[in-house]
Amino acid sequence: MKEITVEELKAMREQGEEFQLIDVREPHEYEEANLGGELIPLGQIPQHVDNVKKDRKVIMQCRSGSRSANAVKYLENNHGFDNLYNLKGGILAYQAMENQ
């Protein structure tokens, strides 16, 4: 599985690179803190496959990287995606980087 670090994500944003960020956490988690991604909870991914772009890099993120890894595996194995990246460490790693 392809992964991207929080530092790489930050650099992509700063450089204006076009990508889709999908947050697979639950709505209450998203309300507490988010990175501005599109909210599609993990359990709803199968019903929202059409919302996942195929024409650009797609970064999946969750709290620590585990649920988003499951989303990447599901989409790659069942829907043939090859443009997905898991955010290594999730939002926790991003917040830690921001607090340094």
C-alpha cells in the first residue's frame, strides 16, 4: 500500500498540488478536529465509491492511519483504484507535526 507522510501532505498543500483528501472517521470525530478533507466514514465507503476521484491522487486519512488503510485496501481490491495513498499516522501525526 502506498503511503504519504504528514510532511509530504503539508508540502503538497503548500505547492497547490491537486488531490482529494478523504477522512474516513465518524462525524463526531470530524467535528472535533479535521484536516479539511471530505468526510466519508469507513462504513459508508461502499455506498460512496463514486465520490472517490480516479483522475488525481487520493489521500485517505483517519485518526492514526488504521481505518484509512482498510479503506485503501477495500477500494484497491474491490474497485481497482491505483491512485490511493494512506496518510501515515493520520490526524494524530499531523497535529504532532503542527505542534513542533
